[in-house]
Amino acid sequence: MSLLIRDAVHADLPAIRDIYNDAVLNTTAIWNEQPVDLGNRQAWFSARQAQGYPILVAIDAQNSPVGYASFGDWRPFEGFRHTVEHSVYIRDDQRGQGIGPQLMNTLIERARACDKHVMVAAIESGNAASVRLHQRLGFTINGQMPQVGTKFGRWLDLTFMQLILNPGAQPSASPSE
């Protein structure tokens, strides 16, 4: 499949919203239970831009977004400033076509370019395809938390994975030092 990976623009937000809402309504990839409107995705887009963080889209031959990926702060404390948590979502009719790895490889390079040190993945433990994808990209499982979430009337387990982006790198001083 011929794909273009590029930075998202405002015109991509309806497709991003639709991909997100499909995951909300039909999967355990997102533990939210209510679909979002375009205003929600616009606020999310603006927040990522304000942080200097990318939102990438995979565009097919028909110039349609078929997936997206982004990262944001893992935790909102200065000591975690070198760690990000990412998300990657593929349109339901395009899953299993190799789009996820393409988005993830580009996203990982962008995180390195932002001087991030660790990328964290929080994956519903039953999502074996996502766990395998992350393992192929070099992520390691660092923890599992049984029954910390719920969706579709059942308990969900969470698997934490991480990728050290810049092994051997030294942390930069905090802004206050």
C-alpha cells in the first residue's frame, strides 16, 4: 500500500474524529465510552500544537486519512519532561495493512527529534496485535495492571510498554536549575 505520512492539518480533523470515535464505540483501544465531536478534536489538535508535539496522519492514494498517531506528556510533572505517551489508531477497514508500523516509526523519530528519552505505551492487555507491533519496534513490557479499567461490561487489564529512544543520553537540567 502506497502511503504518505505527514503532519495533520485542520482539514484532517473530521477523519481523525471518525477514526477515534470508531475506536471508542467498537474497541478497547480507548477506554472512553462516549464519542467526541469536532470541537473536541480541534481542542486536542490545538493543545498538541501548543506543546510542540506532532500529530501524524497516514494518507492513502485517494488523499484520505487512514490512520493517525501522536504523543503527549506522560505525566504533568517536570521530572517526567523527557517521557511521552503515544497513541496510534488505524481506520477499521485498514487495520492489518502495515499502516501502524509506518506511523510508529515516523512518530519515534519525531520523539527523538524533540529530545525525548522514553516513549510509553499503555495497551489493553488483550490487544495482542498492538503488543506484538510494539515488541517488533523494540518496546519492552514493563508492567501489567489487572482490572484497572472497564468497558463493554467487563474489567480491562493494562499492559505498560516502553522504548528508550536515546540510550545513554544524559537528562537536561530542569527549567528552574
